[in-house]
Amino acid sequence: MTAFKYILKTGLCLSALLALGAHAQQQGVSKDEIVIGTIQDLSGPLAGFGKQARSGMQLAVAEINEQGGINGRKLKLLVEDNGYDPKKSVLAAQKLVNQDKIFIMAGHLGTAQNLAAMPVQFEKNVVNFFPITAAREMYEPLDRLKYSFAATYYDQMRITLPSLIKEKGAKKVCTMYQDDDFGLEVLRGGEAGLKSMNMEFAEKTSYKRGATDFSSQISKLQASGCDMVVLGTIIRETIGAIGTARKLGFSPVFVGTSASYTDLIHKIGGKAMDGLYATMTVQNPYLDEASQPIRFWANKYKTMFNEDPTVFSVYGYTIINSFAAAASKAGKNLTTDSFIKAMDSTVIEPDMFGGAKATFSATKRLGSDASRLSQIQDGKWKVVSGYISAGSVK
């Protein structure tokens, strides 16, 4: 073999090896950066939630990067707006996964939105990490690319409703729910809770996502004589439904899920919202009652974003920190496989925000199934029960 042919052959082999190495490199992970994607509602009916979650995530990213990142790599957060539209979620996921080459999708807001986007992610081996929704589909059926942190809407209502019915002596329990995957989860959880008491909903009514007028639904519930109403609602639907009921002189016990547990309810809805119950996990960080660590954190948040933090700010913040802990545990050679291996032996202890202990394994992808109950009293959410695990209630 001539020297020229040897050099040519060696060069071609080296080029092939380099090409193979480049091809095998983990998407979203470079020598000095990890790319995280998130999809939020920044312009639609849940923009209040989406902007707060984004801010919490941005604060966590800033803190982690200030401390040197994760195993020498800085975090880069890319945010897309879906306007709370599942079709836009698909487009956003396609951009983040295929163009921006994210390593992981973190804290995507919305049930139907996640269900629409997950197939795009899974085709490219991108983990769906701690979506901001409590639907069972976020961890069922079992999938190596799914991790969820929130007690499900189904279990929240299944566990909470029987004890609240007994406490209030309710005779006619009704429901108003959003006509989509989220609302149906609340409906089914309520049905399961009632079944355990040999009861069923006396009346059911639904509304389309994005609706703003609930007079016909509330009139229907009032005409049925409902003394308790399960709400499969979020922000403006909760406010609109209760506000309409107050105007009509209709005063049942209203109970919602963690989807309606936000300070926006009483800040926007005012005094009329007093009395509303909601299931929840992490407590809203009111600054005048908060611990010193939370006050310090909240002041840092307010300095950065010029507004007070909320429970959704906490969700975003803790989601990124939970990801960072597992990514750090995965070591320098961060891949989807090494991240999954790290997550599957992860325990998240309760932090200053009061969340329940969370554990994960190869067969357990919901961190915690525990929730508790709060009520709006004098314009603030007050915790009125301890944590109850879904597994403890048959």
C-alpha cells in the first residue's frame, strides 16, 4: 500500500469514527450546556399560571448556573407558548425537540397539551419530566420516559370528597367540569369518591375549554338543589362559576382540585371566593406568614420579576431543582439512560415549601400520591387538613 493510500484510508476511517461519535452524542447535552425545554400558556386562559411557572424555572436556572451548573455544564431554558391549545403544543414540541434539540421537556403545563406533545418527544427519546398537571396519564401507562410529581386529580377528589361530604352533611353533590381530559379526571375521581359512600352525582354539567359565561351551568345546578359542587375548573372558570352562583343567591359548598389552588382566585375574584375548598400539595407562599427561608427566596424572586411568587412559581422552581439533582447524580456522562437510572433511585425530601416526600423507581413514576385540603378564608388559602395518601384509602 502506498503512503498516499494509507493516509487516505486512515483519514477516511478517522472521519467515519468522528461522524459516528457525533451521531451518538446525546441530544441537548454538550461539553458546557444542558438544554431544557418547557411549554407554557403565556397568552391564553392559563397565562397567569404559565408565566409564574416560567419565572420559577428561570430563577432556579439562574441560581444553578451561578453555582457553576451541573457537573460543569450550565443550564439553558427554552420556553414556548401554546396558548393552552393542544395543537399548538404539538408544534411547540416539534420545534423544541427537532430544531432546538432539547435534552428534556420539563414542567409542560396542561393535561390535553401534554398528551398531544408526548408522542413527538418519545419518538426522539426525550423524557417528559414533572408536567404541571395531575392527570394519571402523566405516569400511566408505565413508560420509561414519564415522570410525574403531583397527586392525581382523580385521587385528590376520590380521597377528599367523602370526608368533606360527611363534615358538611351534604345530600346532593353535583359537578361542573371542563369538557376535556382534565375535567374528566376530576369527574371520575368525584364519581369514585361518591361510589364509596353509595352515592352518585345528582347533577352534572360541563363547559368548553375557554368558556367565559357559566350562567346556564350554574342555573342548572341551582335548579337541582345541589348543596355541594365539585369543580373541574381552573382560574377564570372557578371565579366565573362561584361569582355567578353568588349573584343568583346559590350557596353550595364548592370544592376544586389543585388546578384551582392559586392566589389568583381570591386576588381576582375577591370576597366572593371565600369558602372555596381545594385540594393541594405545595402551599402558596404568602410572605407575611412565610418562614425566613421562604421570605429570602420570595424577595429574590420579587427582585428578579417585580412581582410576588405564587404556588406555580414554586412548581417551576422545584421542577428545575429536582431535575438538577437527578442530572447531577447521573454524573458527567449525562444521557437519557443515565438520567433515568439516577431518577429511578431518587428520593425528594420535603423542602421549605411543604411538599410531601417523593420517591421514584423503575416501576413507580409518580413521586407522591398524597394531597391535603385548603380553604379560602378572609381572602387567603388556609390549610385545613393533613396529607392523605391515596394508597391509604381503598
